[in-house]
Amino acid sequence: MPFVLLFFQIIAGLTLILFVLHYIYYIINAIAGDLQLQQQKQQQQILQLQSNVNLQQNPKQQQLQEKAKSIVHKKYRQQRIPVASATYRKFTTTTTGEKMQTSDDAKFIKKRWKGGTIEPHPTDKALIVNYQLEATVFGEQSSNPMIEERKNCQKVIRLRSLNAKTDPAALAREVVEKCDLIHKSQLADVEQIIFYLKNRKDNAGADIADNNSHTRSAVSVKRIPTAKANPTSAAQSPAKTPASNNTDVSINNIDEYVELLYEDLSERIRGSAKILQVARNPDNLEELEKNEACLSALSRVLREDWRKSLDLSTNIIYIFFCFSTYTKFHPVIVQYKIGSLCMDVIDYELRRYETMRNELDNRKNPVNSAPLSAKSSKEKLNRSTDDFLDIMNEEKPKEMEPPRRRIPELKQRPKSGNWSSFHGTMSSSLMKSQVLNSSYHEALSTGAATPDSGISTNDGDMKATSNEALDRNDPKVKKEEIDRLNKQLKVFAKKQEQLLRVALYLLLNMAENIKLEEKMRRKHIVKMLVKTLDRQNIDLLMLVTTFLKKLSIVRDNKDDMGEFNIIAKLPRLFQSGHAELAQVTLKLVFNLSFDCVLRRKMVGAGYLPKLVMFINDEKHHGIAMKILYHMSLDDWVKGLYTHTECVQMATDAIILNLNSKVDLDLIALCINLSLNKRNAQIMVDGNRLHDLIDRAFKYQDALLMKLLRNLSQHEELQPKFIDYVGDLARILTICNDEAFVVECLGILGNLSLADLDYSQILQNFQLIPWIRDVLVPGAKLDDMVLDTIVYLGTCAHDEICALLFCRAKVVLSLIELLKAKQEDDEIVLQIIFVFQQILRHESTREYMIKETESPAYLIDLMHDKNAEIRKVCDYCLDIIAISDSEWAKRIKLEKFRNHNSQWLCMVESQQDHDNEEDYADNDEDENELDTYLRTDYLDNCDLYNSTNTNKGSEDNESNNSNNPASPALSTYSRPVSR
């Protein structure tokens, strides 16, 4: 034991010694480090003083040092969102400078770089490699660096040979081998980016040109600063050629671009295009927001010159659209009233296009146009020819497409989340279609040619020649002229649609503010959007439909859409074959289908068979079922479903569904359609009823059982349910799902068949005790209690079942329930209907009259406000009066009081007012019935309503009608509370 203690003491001592040594070493090291830092600072101060002296003495050395600094002071910018993971590699090169005059001067420059992320170029077929460049200037004798700088740079690798047939894996290996900045571990990332660039749609148009170039190398590498690789610089200026679009655009030169806005029209277009390139970079928006001079100039130019050039209007509106994509910049747009200007631009462009379209139609069909005099006809012809003879020079497509912010995006998107790169990758008609020269907009407005419009100088000769040819009524010349004008109109429409898209996108973003949306509505935004639905551009239609869908949730906007007949324009959109456009249009139709008036218009426009076609379409199935369900709410429309395959398809979809729960919209549609007799017949054809019942019992689906309950309401289909009565009765006592039990009771209550032995069902499945438990007030839900009473009314039609209810004291339970549920008209009505069914049988009538309090309650209910309750009570009281003379007298008195109560009140009040003194002696007896009741009246009183309705009938028919228990009344109809 002492040896163990000694061993532990030795170990503890050694541990303590090691800890003390480590602590001493740490202290010494810290002191030495502080001394070394102080020495380095002193050496740097000495070197700085010496360099200042040497620079003043030797200008050549100053130039050398500045040259060294310039290596690392280039302006680079870095992309914000990486794609490939960063891998670091170091390369060191040593360059010997000129011979220095002193030993402390700069002698060596050491450069190294670290590899970084890899991204796809937003617009070109190229890779962007991000890396960090480090440059250090050393002296000859000192190991301490004189100057040390780090900059983030980019390198663009052009993939000139990339086309649809290129192997991404092989090209990726070639890129990694040729570029030292990319490590071999990044091969998979490079291959993935190349695969994305290969499948990007903007590369499709360049494949042919690239395949014909055999002399180019597979990969061209060019190292550029970050500012040149910025995706925003890829947007070409609308008024410049592609060669001039390669110029650098920087936020630092914003003042120069603003000065261009004060020049002539072409310079204003160029300046606005440059500002647009700056604004497309989200990093520049905050700085642009602070530049009031720039924003004020842009808003002024737009307000004054938007009619002169489509390009100018598009550029400026697009600049403010970039602000509208962020909610924090919305006050900028409100401040300069850009939204109001956009609505003016949209309204003007739509009206101008409509005018041009009408003029062209009149030129095609001059017979349909109104007759004009020769002079006015010639003047009109000259004006229209002036407008249309402005021949345009087509430019290359501009990459100015706004981001699809609320419209479904492409299936494949670049991994880079850069907002600007998304602009370049989107596929749109704005990038595919060619655009017009900016002067065409001005020429159409003023009828005059501009210097850059591409119009020849002899326009007058052309017009004269054209007019002369038309005056000769040459059909060939007319056809050529009309074809040319039609082509020019189409090209102009494509360019105009670009402006409409940008302006509508801006308004859509601003509509996030409810107050601004209300202002748009007052300026008739709905009318403009509905009018735009006549266009053919898919992207524009998607935008307009999305905007209308957003507006349609407001009642006033929905009413405006109905007023402008939007229902007639939507079928063309959801039948266009474009999946995304059809989806957005169906959502708009769904919003409008909540209105019954618009639903009626949809049915009249033939929506029903067109929507049925989408049931088997997985993408549109859900929204189509919702619309069909809304249409099925109207009873007059249910019958129209029989002319389509909707009923068969919906029923088969329920039967073939492999899930335990059926789609709610599908089953709801079938429940509504099953109320129509013809639809119900289609649902049960082909052994479908058996499959529906099997599925309902298998999954205990209450909604499916509700569908079967609706089917059982039709008399023609009730015999088909006889085989399932046993299963329905058995499930009542063993199922715990009350909703499912309620629907089963509903089916049993609907089956009023003569061949059905109700007493055997009650006895075999021991339903009497279960029924009494349900009839206890407050024990079960009211729906279950009500359906149980309805089932009792159906069973009480059988005399054996009526006796069974009397012996089992079910009638007493009903009376107790009647006391507790006096305010529920439907339950009260069904209870007294059960009493009526029991009173119809002679064997149970005496029990009801003498053993229960039912007659007294029936007399009380004779004055109920519900007409159906009064009707059934009168029938029951008539039966009681025939069977029992004592009750007959009470019933006569109560009926007399009921029929004459208003007259008595009027007489009493009149007598009290006019003859108060004459009848003073009779005040004590004025409320007694004997004062007004005479025996001759009671002897001749007709108690039964049935005799009054059959006065003109034969004697034997009258006798049968007066006997409530006669066979003539054996056919009954269940009352329904109103």
C-alpha cells in the first residue's frame, strides 16, 4: 500500500514540473515576441524615412516603386454567390527589378494566387474562375516586405467549341489541364457547369456558327478584371451595335451617363441603356437611390419623351423596374410617380396598336369600311401609308428580359443565385425575337423620318408611286403592300410587347401595396389587362394572367373583369398547349368561378367540356376539379354533365384510387352530381355501385357513403340497395365513426320499399335498444338523432314495426325528445311524422291516443310558425278526432280558436273602444268562448281539410278522402322543414 502511494506522488510531481516548465516557456515566448514586434516597427519606420529621402533624390526609383504597386492595385470585383467549392493552390514567381542605388530599396516582387470558386458566365459560353492575387515587394537585404497587397480577381475561360454535340466530360478535362487556377479536385464541378451551359437555351442560336469555325481552339482563356466579368455588362445598349456594347460600364461613371440624358434622342437612348446596365446589378441600387440627380433626370426624360422612342421608354421603365423588385425601394417609384406614367404608357400603346390594327383591317376589307369621298379617302390613304412606309433596320435581340418573379421559372436553373445571371439565362420571346430601330416609334407617332430610322431620302417618290399603284386598283400591288404592312405591324408589336412586359412587371411589383393597387383599379388597370389578353406573346400573356389572378380576389376587380367580357377570352389561353400558361389561366378561372353570374357565363361559353379534358392531366387535375365542383353547385348545370364523360371519369377515378382517402374535390364533385337522376344512373352502371359500396365499407369513408346516400334518394335505384341492407344495419352497432353511421342511417331511411321486411331487420340486428340509446336527449349528435328518427318514420310505415315501437316504448322516448328539442323544427317535424305513421294503423292508434301524451302536444304544435309542422299536425289531429269523440270536441274548440283568433281580437278591441259603457255589465264574461260560440256552428263545422279539397268529387272519393286510415293515403311523402 505505501508503494502505491509513493508511485502516485511521483507521477503528480512530474506532472507539476511539466506544467511549470510549459508556463515558463509561454512567458518567455511572449516577451520575445513583444521585443521582436518593437524591432520590426522601428525598422519599418527607418525604411520609410530612407525611401522618402531616396524618392526625392531619384525619380527613377519612384517610378519603379509605383510600377510595383500598380501590379496589385487593379480594380476587380467578385461574384457574390459561389457554385463550386474553393480549392487553394499557390504559385510563386520571382521577378528581378532594376539595380537599386541603396541596399534598402525594393529589389524583388513576389506574386502568388489562391484558387477559388467557379461560376457559369451569365450570358456567354464561358466559365468565371474567382481567385485571390497576392503581391509582395521585398528589399534586397531585408526579409520583411516593403509593400503587400491582396485583390480578388476573376478569370474568364471562353468555351468557343461548346455546342449541342460537345462532350462535357472531355471538355472539362481539357479546361482543368490548361488552366492552372483550377485544381483537379474541381473537375466534377467544371463538368456540371459545362453541362448547364450546354443545355442553356441562349446557346442554341450560336451552335451553327460555332460548328463552322474549325480554326478556333477548343478553349480560349482570357484573364480580365472583375468589373469586366460582371453579368450586368452583358446587357447590350438598345441603340448601339454589338461592337460598341463591349465598353465598360461602371457606377463611378454615372455622372457621365446622366449628362447623356440632356443630349439628342440617340444619346439619351445610349445614356439610359448604360444606366440600365448599372441598375441591373443589385449592389448598385442603394447608391443609385441616393443619386437624386440621376433619378430626377430619368423621370423627366420619361415624362417628356416617352412618346418619341420605344427604346427610351423601355430602358427607363426597366431601370425603375429594377428598383421595384425590392420592397425597400418602392418609395423611390412612388416619389417620382413612375407607376402613373407606366399606366399612361400602357394605355397609349394599347390604343395605338388597336388603331393600327383597325387601319390594316380596313385596308384588307375596304368594302366593309364606311364610304368616303375621293379626297378624304386619298388623304386617309396617304396618312396610313406615311405611318407604315417607315422601313426599319432590325437589330440583334437585346438581353433585357426582366426576371420572372411571379411566373413559373425554368426547370433547370443555374446553381448561382446571382440575380443578374438569372436575367441572362431566361428564355423569352424578348431575347428570341428581333427588335426594331428606336426611330420607328417616333416615325409612327409623327409620320416623319428620323436620321437613324433607315428610311431612304426619296420617301415622297415611294409614297407617290404606292398611291398611284393603289389608285389603279392593281390587286397584285395591293396584296404586296398589305403583306408588307402586316409584317411591319407584327415586328412593331414584338417590340411594343417588350415595353408592355417591363411596365406591367413594375406595376405588378408595386401592387403589393393595397392602396397602390386600389389606385391602379381607379385608373382602369383591369381594362388594360383584359385588352392585352388578345396578344400572342406567351410571356406577356403569362404576366397579364398572373396580374389578373392577383386582382381577381377583390370584388370590384372581379366585377370589372366580368364587365369587360374576360370569360370569352380565357379559353384560348388554357387551350394554348403551353402548360404554365394553362395553369395560371385555370387559377384565374377558379377565382372567378366563385361568382354565380360569371359561372353562368362560363357554362354559356362552353367551358364545361373543355375543363373535363383536364381531369386526366396530372398537372392541371387539381385546379380543374375545383372549377368543375363550383360549376356543379347550380342545379341547372348538373344535367349538362351528362353530355360529357365527366361522370364516368370521376366515378372510375374514385373506384381505381389506391389510397385510403379519395381526393376531396373529386368526391365533392360526385356528391353534387349524384343529385341528378341521370348522373346517378351513370354512376351505378357497369357494376360501379358494388365497387363503390365495397370501397366505402373497406375504408369506412363517410364522404363516399354520402355519395351512396344521394344515389339512394332516386326511386329507380333503390331496389339495387336491397342486397346491402343487412350490411348497413350491422354497421350501425359496431362502427365508432359517427359520421359514417349517420350516412348509413340516411341510406336506410331512404329505402321505402314494399318488399323490405323492416321488422326482421330491427329484430335480427337488435336495433331497438340501440335506437332508444340514441334517442336519449344529449347522448348523441343532432345529425345522428335526426337520421335515426327519419329511419323510424320509414320503418313505422310497416304495421308490425309500429307495434314493435309501441311495445318497446320507443314512442315515449320520442315524446321526451320532443320536449327537449322544441326549438329544432326539423327534429320536431320528423317526430310528428313518426306519430302520423303510427296513427295510420288501427292496431296502434288507440295506444297513441290513450297511453301517450302525443295528442296534447299535437294540439300545442297546431299553432306553430312552421307551415309543414302545422300541416302534419292537422292530419294527425283529424285521425285522432275520428277515433275519439272526447278529443274531437277539444280539437274542434282549438281549431275554432285558431281560425278566429285574429277576428276575435279585432272585435274585442273595437267593442272595448266604442261601446265601453254599453257592455260594462258583460266585462266579466267577454273572454269566455261560450259568449261567441253557438251550437249550430259546431254542428255544421267542417273539421277536415281534406273534405274542402274534394267538394266537387264523387261521393265514394269524398268518403275515402275523409278517412285518414284508408288505402288512398297509404302512399305518403316525407315532409321537409322549410
